[in-house]
Amino acid sequence: MRIFATGDTHGGFQRLSPERFPIQKELEREDCVLICGDFGGVWNGEAQDAEKLDWLEERPFTTIFVCGNHENYDELYRYPVVSWHGGRVHQVRPHVLHLMRGQVFELAGRRFFTMGGARSLDVWDGILDPSEPDFAERYWALRNRQAVFRVKHLDWWEQELPSEQEYQEARRNLRRVDMQVDFIVTHCAPDSIQDVMSGGQFRHDRLTGFLQEVRETTQFRCWLFGHYHHNSTIQERFFLLYEQIIQII
């Protein structure tokens, strides 16, 4: 089994084409390409997403991903939950799988802990609720001044951050493996790594704080994450991925 990792795709999978990822001609179904959140292939609903998802299913490898903040959670959660390599996944296609939060997977003899999600950064001017009576007025006022905002259940979902149940499941699963894994895969980074990247400018939230807890209590070899649209290695074990594809196993 070979495993490759990359960053946010936002529903654009050109980097996984045979022309841009030519090694795939050597790969088989057991080999995986891991996307570190903001997968974006589940966005408009099955009927409109089907062409892209079917194209991914036709690749010779298996596409696996953790969720980011830019996912349509209403649609993603409609897919069946199945067991896969010791953890739970949403089966978007037989070989396109969402690695759910707080899971530990056994792949190629290594343990992978997954905890997707992130707080959206591009909501400086607010998040609108279509059920509010003044929605249309506020929407067009923001659009007309080119504001940066999002709309609930259209391009923003509160499930971008984990639930209490997901945090608790993550802790249980980590304790089950004695707080020892090989790879940690997330979308955003722990507090301390965000501070390094931003000089302390990025805001902490409950998820980045939880990931800091994981960093301090869990033994791991390598941490992979996306979200910040850059490729970088931080403190040797933290790999921020965007358009780069790297082989990790």
C-alpha cells in the first residue's frame, strides 16, 4: 500500500489527473491519495456533484479525505457510514471516502488519527441566515459593497467545527491506542503551530485548542494539515500542504 497526501482541492481535482499525477499508472485500489480537508467534491448535491465524484471513482487509487470548513455537511452526512480499516467513514463512492472525525485507522501497518474541520476565515462581514425576515435586504447590501460573508446551508455550515460527541469519541479512540499513532491528519493546526505560522495573529478556537491538547498528550511521527493555502514544513514534524502532493508511505 502506498499513500500520498495533498491539501485543499475545493472541488477541483485537476492535480489528480493522469497528466499531473502520472505515478497513478503504477497504483492500485489499495493505494490512497489523502486530501487534508476542503475536499469540496460534495457541494451541490448528488445530481450536480456526480460527474466529479464519478471521475474520482474511475482513478486507479482510492481517494480519502478529512473534512474542512468548506464542505456541504448537509449533503456529506447523507452518505452511508461504513467501517474501513478500523475506523468509520462516509462512503461517497466505493473508493471515495470521508474519514470521519476522531477515528483511528490502520493503513499499511501505521495508525492514522483523523480530526477534520476548521473555523471559516472568510466570514469577516458575517454569516446570514435565510430564515431571517430581513435576509434579502442584508444579503444584497453586503453583496453591493463586496463584503466577505457566507450564508447558512448555502456555503457555510455550523458543522465545520466538531460536536461535543466528536471530541469525546476522539479522546476515547486515542486512549484505546494508548495515545500512540503514526500520523495525525487534520484540516487546521494546533494553537502553537498557528502561532508559529502567523506570529500569534491567528485566532484560537475550541478545535485548535483541542488539537493542541492532542499535540501535548499523543505520541506521533508526522502531522499533516491543509487550510492555510501554503506548502511548508514546520518544526520538522508538521507538514502544511496545499497543491503539493507528497508520498508519505
